[in-house]
Amino acid sequence: MSASLKKTSDEAIIGSMAMKNYHVAIVLLEQLQHEHMKFSKENQVRLVECLIHVGRYLDAFNYIREFSEKGNNLRSLTFLKGYAYYMTSEYYNARDIFNQEPDWARWAAKCKLMLDITSGKRKIIEIGEPAKIPNPDEINPNITQSGKKITFSFPVKNVPKDRVDVTLLPYSLDVTIKIDNSKIVKEYELAKSVSPQSLDIITNEESVEISFDKEVDEPWEKVVISPESLQDLNVSLESIITALDEIPNYSDQEASEMFEQSQRLVMGDSPKGQQL
């Protein structure tokens, strides 16, 4: 092959690689390798690089071994060997190669990170100020009403649904959200009756949303009765005693039937033939 023809081939190979036409470059390189006895070290590196780009890692490793045995000690070929190891998840081998040159320290650090991840030692990578882990006691939901529906939205990010436990009764809501090594535990007394069967839990990247329906479709002045708002109810001990005195004296049978009825209201009807 004449020098001018070889120069033209090299230009075509470099141009194909610049256009990311790696398959075309591989054909040109392999054709040049078979037709020209002196396959330059630079073109050897280009062939390995193209093979890596198209995911032919086994072929790349074979050529790296062949070219190295023939005396190709170019720094770029050594780097590509480490890069091929990295792309095939052989992070130990890749790190050993990248540690050979100070300029490759960033790649050695990437290998260490991947080794930490695969060994369960992954750490959060923080940019700027360190992320602050919220105090569970300080996390409170945003409570909204929309027609018949009530929604408690907790500002807790990326919590799997199976780490959210909710107990909804007609007049109360208990919530447990497990986050890392701690958990949020909240108990709420509801101002009016709700439907436990309508409970819906949605988790997403920004929050945990717990929603359910009111028993009666009407606006509530307050959703939650907090200890601070109990005084607004103006409930006295005398009124409680009076109310207790007005409760009828039911027989055991009547009390049992009423208990079963209340269970059905809370938990729903039991399947036929199944006793509560």
C-alpha cells in the first residue's frame, strides 16, 4: 500500500470515528490490518477504541493482548484496557490500571465508588451543603379538603409504599412512616366521621399522601382535633357524666349484637359463612 493511499485510509478512519460511525471505522481498520503488514500502533489503538464503543468488549480484550504482545506500549492502549474493564464491571482490574497514572486518578476514584456501591457501602454524594436528616418529630402533614376527600400530605421523599403503615377508623387516623433508621409516628383524632374503606396511600419522589372520604360530603371547619383545640369544644366533666347516664342499660345479647354491627361498619361486611 502506497503512503498516499495509507494516508487516505487513516483520514477516512479518523473521520468515521469523529462522526461516531464506529462500525464503518472497524471495517476500514480491519481491512487495513489485513492488507498492510505494518499496522501502526495508533491504528491498533483506534481499532480497540471502536470495538469498545460498539460493545464488543471480548474482541477488544483479545486485540489488546495481541497488540501488547507485539510491543504496543502506548499509554492510550493501557487506558483503554482499564476502560474496557470498567465497562464490563471489572472494577478491581480497572482500578489497578488507573492507579498507574496520576492523570487517571478520577477514573480510579470512579472504580472505588462502584466497588463501594456493589459491596453495600454506598454513601450519599452531596453537592454543596450536606443534606440535613429531618427530625421525625418536626415533620407534620399538609392537610387539605377537596369536596368529600381529605388528604394528609407528609413532606417525606422517596419512601416505598411498604414502609407506610396506616390505621384509619371512623374518628381517628394513625400513621407510621419508616425512614432510614428512624420513623415518623403520628396519631390524629378526626373532627367528624370518615369512611375507612376509602383509604388510599400514594408515595412519590416528594411526599407520602394519605387520603380518604368523609362520611358526609360537607366542609369541615377543622379536620383534626389537636390537644390545643380541645378547649374550643367546651366539653366539661359534668357534660360527660350526664351523657354517660343517658346511655341505655343494654343486655349482654344486645351489647354483643351492637358490637358486631360496629365491627361491620369499621371493617366492612364479612364474607358469607365467615364469622367475625
